[in-house]
Amino acid sequence: MNFLSIDCSTDEASFFLKIKSKTFNKVLQSDKSNNDLLMKEILAFFRENNLKFEDINKIFVNRGPGNFSGLRGSLAIAKGISISKNLNLFGYDTFILSCASFFNKKDFIYGIIEFRGKYFIKKFGKSLNSITKIKEITIDELIKKYDNKFKIIPKNIIKYFDVNLLKMNNLSVVDLDYNELEFLQLKGLLDEKLIKPIYLS
């Protein structure tokens, strides 16, 4: 599978390309990830690696959680590329991508995200089926109710986490592995219709 992933869920946007067995990635400085420059950066990313949109057959876009303008802009651009180049489009979220490597390894997995000083949690089953919707949670509640539960935190946002949360038991800090998008899509765990951003207040 040859694909492009667009992730603008944090202040630093990132692109990931997989062409056969080769992968390419790029992280943008926050001032270059705004909506006006995003498409230019994607085109430059392809040029830098001597690739064309014809080399890919799928686009994956992170639908959040994240900031309003970044998610909205990246989703609009992904949809535009998908339509103009006749590519399949799939939406994923940071919760499921961060938990992907634990598919069929734990009975229950709790993904935790920090966004603008607030914490959010989502529960998954063994096959990464969603058990609960995303809900806001306090630090005290996390420590009291979830200390012994198996929890996942994405490494790219760990700097925003309270130090007390990082001392909890059964906590795994993981890198977001965009290679896992292929697996998640084959398992039917990604959105492919009515892909909408996840906004958190």
C-alpha cells in the first residue's frame, strides 16, 4: 500500500509517505503549518523526494483531537487531493493510532490525551473497538480510578502532561507509528465516510 498521512493535530504538522518499502517523513515548524502554507508544504515534500501523487493510492488524515483551524484545514486539503487525484481517503484519530500496536494484546486499553490543559480519555476493547466516547477527566480522577488500568500516552505530547500522571502504574508512552495506519484500515477501524474533525473544548 502506498499512502500519504497528514497530521495537523498538534502545533507541529507532520507528513508521512510510504511508497512500497520506503518511508519519508517531515515535521513542519509551527509557523509553516498554517492553512495557507500547508498545501505548498505538501507539494514541496513530494518534490523533495522525487514523488508524485500518482505514486500513492490512499490518504490518511488525523481528525484529532487538536486545534480547530489545523484539523479543519488539513481535512479540507486531504479531501481536495482525494477528489482531484481519485484517491481513497481515511480518517483516524490520535487515540486509536497510539493504541494500534496493542491490538489483541490487552483486554482493555485507555488512551489519554492532553489538550489545552485538560485531559481526555477513551476506552478500547481488545480488538480496538471503541467502548466509550471521549470524555474529559481530571488528574485526581485519573490517578484514583485508572492507576492500575493499562493506559497509553502519545510521546509527542508527553511534555504537556502533569508529572504525577507520568508516575502512574501500567502506563505506556508510545511513538505514533504511521505504518500502523495500513493495519487499522484493513481491520475496518478508520473512518471513510463523513470524516469530521474531533474538536475538544
